[in-house]
Amino acid sequence: MRLLLSLLLISFIFLSIAERPQAFDDTTSIEPSHHVQENFLDLKEYQFHKLQEERWYESQNGWRTSGGSISVDLLYHYLEIKFRKNLRSWISTGFHLRQEEFFKITPARFLVDVELRPLNWLGVSLLGMQEYDKRHADQGIGVTLGERPWDFIYFQHLSHDLYYNEKNFYDQSYYLSNPVEHTFETGWSFGKWKFRTRAVNDSKVHQYFPEKDLNFTYQGREHQGVLDYHFGDKFLTGISWNFFEHHKKRETGTSSLDEDNRQQRMIYYSWDYYWLQPLDETWHGTLGMREDRIENKLIQFGDDSASSDFHLWTLQLYGTLIQRNQPDSAWEYGLYLGDTEKGTDYLAPSTKDLLVRKYESSLKISWIMNDLSQDSELMFTSSWNLDDRILSFASLWDGGHISYQQVF
């Protein structure tokens, strides 16, 4: 018990430091935002619900994907895969891939690892991401105190593009400072309370492209967490949060292309409070409140008219009902009511600022197919606008969504 309390104390101390990390998202482009007013209602509809999250986190192996329309031209996309296989009591292999796209194009990143356990409470992992193009290969090491999914602390050191400068024969570009990622993750269970969090800390990224005399730099930070209180079987209340901040800069004196002379600061935060409770043997309900805000400050060097400070904010109340009409199928109904604000402030005084504040509402109807153990779920969703004054199928229909989750 003393060991567990000591590890918990260490985790909180490290978390206070790790709340100021920098995170490299592996993209060098700088783009404006393409959000529409209802996007954060869409995001809540399409993300996996809390009962699915609970099953996912308790399992060592699984894969899941989710996709749904967020505008005429863009799609919300989520993909996650994780595997862990114990070969002996002291050695295991693992694979993890995660990709989420809702505010920009984001490449998929994966890690493979081999973990050695010289002691029951200590794991040491050799990890990396192999590439045909060796300059983009990643290598690192991880240390686990305790054992997942609960009562553990995990530290990770990962060098991205470790051999870029010596293996790059495609062009003359090179790193002045390579991206080096440090990750901290912990999960604790105390009776009915459960807490987990993850923070990433990367060194500053500075890449130089001589052909364009282009300097690219990146800084950022991110942090996610969950705190839940379980007061019965499928009874729980809690709060989750997510935050990131990205700073990018592309600057050159020889190129006239707009994308080569930009600076960006993007900030996103979200918190979600929820209450889950079975109503009877057939119905299960969730009530919640969620706030999201994303900001994208874009500076176009030499052009104030193309420089802007964009934001989208939403505070929403939501409720869902799951109707388990058969052991291998169910219906889910969701209602989402949001107060939204979307605005763009332009740096040039001659360009008029834009600001729209309005209410958004949406209805979700989903059909779920599952196996009898409920370890696999396939969901088909239709979403409907409730705030349009013109009542027609074209105005009410808001899009579709498909998701699948399997754990084993």
C-alpha cells in the first residue's frame, strides 16, 4: 500500500510539470479553419459513448473506428488499434495506432514495442515506428511502474525521425533540432473512484529546407484526463477533459507562396461532465454538459487582409437513451442542445470582422448490432437538425455516421 501511495504522489508531481508540454503532430502544413457552427454537436454525437469507453480501457486488445459527416466536404474520422501478447511471464509484445481528424488532416501514428518485466511491478519497453524510408523511423524506450490498466505510472522517451539528417538523400533538408517526445501516463483505482491522465512533452522542432531557404518550427502541448465515481453497476458520474496548443511557423525570404510564409497558433480545450444510470432492465440513460472551444490565429506575413483570429465555442446539454430490445441489438436516441459562437477577427482594419451567435440542436437515432458478450458493437446513425425553420427532408437531414468497436 505504501508503494502505491508513493507512486500516486509521484504521478501528481510529474503531472504538475507535464501540464506544460510540447507536442509534435507530424504535419508541417499551416491551414485555415473550416468549421461550421454545429461541429461540436457533431463531434459529441460521433465519439464513442461512455460505456464503450469503459469496455475499451479495461481491455488489452481491440480495434475501433468511427466516421461521420461534419460538413458538405469534410468527415470526422477516428481509428484506434491496440494489441498486447504475453509470450512469457516476463516478456510481451505490443502494437498501438491512433488517428483522429476533426480540425485538420492528421497522419496515423503507430508504435510497436517489446516489454521486459524483470520484476512484477517493473516493465521496460523497447519501442519504435519502423519505416521503409529510414529517415522517418522512430525509436525509444518506456518504463512502467505497476501494471495496466490500473495503479500504474508510465514514462516514455521517443525520438522521431532519429536518422533523418544522415539518411536523407531525397533533398537537402535537415533538422536543427529533432523532435524528441516524452510521454507520461497514469491510471489509479481507489474503491469506487477511478482516475487516469496522459500528457506529452516534445522538444522544440526546427527543420530547414535550403532549396527554399525555408525554416519550419513547431511547439505545442497536450493533456487529457478522466475522473469517474462508480456508485453501482453501470451507475457512474464523472468528468473528462482534453486540451492541446499548437504553434507553427513557416518562413522564407525566397518563396512567394502563401503557405510558405505563415504563422499559426491553435488552441483547443474541452470538458465533459456526465451522469450514467440504468432506468430499468431495458433502458439506460445518460445526461451531460460539455464545453468545447477551438481557436486558430493565422498570420500571413506581408498580408494583413489574410491574417485572422478564428474561434468556435459551444456549450451543450445532451441526453442519450439506450434501449436494449434484444440481447444482440439495441437502439440509441440522443438529443443535443448547444449555445454556439463562431467568429473571425481580421488583422486588417479595412476587413470586417465576422461573428455569429446562435443555438444549435440535433437529434441522433442509432441502431446497434452486437455479439451476446457486447464485446463487439456495430452502430449505424442518422442525425437530424431540429433548429431549421424550414421543415423538409433536405433541411432536417444532417448526415450519417458508422462506428465499430471490438475488444478481446
